[in-house]
Amino acid sequence: MGDVAFAVGDADNGLRERLDNEIQAFNGAATGYLDGRLLCITAREDGGDLRAGLYGWTWGGCGYIDLLWVRPDQRGSGLGRRLLATAEEEIARRGCDQVVLSTHSFQSPGFYARLGYEECGRARGYPRGHDHIYLVKSLV
């Protein structure tokens, strides 16, 4: 095996996409599930300004929500709940029976709990002084 050079930095020049493609290929070969699809939902004002958004994917009968954001002046208005309900409907339409996501203890675990998500794991001290919480919700 030859020498390997490591490069460390903040910018990735397409590395994220390459790794995602490589991992998807491996996962598909290992599981037989080749149905991965991105899921992107936006809530915009009439003028096009983003009020809220959600990014995730579906794969192998499961939906995963990676990012969910609501503009600060829209929080508490029900927009986040409607955004998540829209995602759950689409995830179910795609044939999935559960949704998985994660949040931090300082973010919104109570919001997700009120909407039927249950904690299934926790990494303490990520970031320091807080926890990273993994949640799941059955759609059946």
C-alpha cells in the first residue's frame, strides 16, 4: 500500500457529495434498498423570503429529517408543526413507516415530544454542557 497524503480543512470541494454517493452505493449493495430520495420543503412569504425549511431524505422504509429551521419571528405560530406534518405526510406517501431525527437539548426536544416523537438515544456532552438527542416516530 502506497503513501497517503491527508488534507485537513473547512471547505470540501465536493467531498460531501462524493462521500454521500459512495456511502449510498455501499448501503444499497449491503441492504438491497436503492430507493433513497431527498426531501426538501420550504415555506416562503409571497415575496419569496424563507420563513421555514426542512431537509432530509427517505430510504429503506424510513424518513430522516436532517435539518428543520423556522425563522425566529415565525416560531410559536404553528409553522414548524405544519412543516413537520407536511414532511410526515410525504414520508408516509413514499411508503415509509417511521421518521428519525436528532436535536440538541437546547433546541427543541419538547416540540418533537408534543408531536409524538420518542427519545431512542442520547449522546451526553455534545456540545459540552448539552446533549444530542435521537428521536423516532412511528407513522403506522
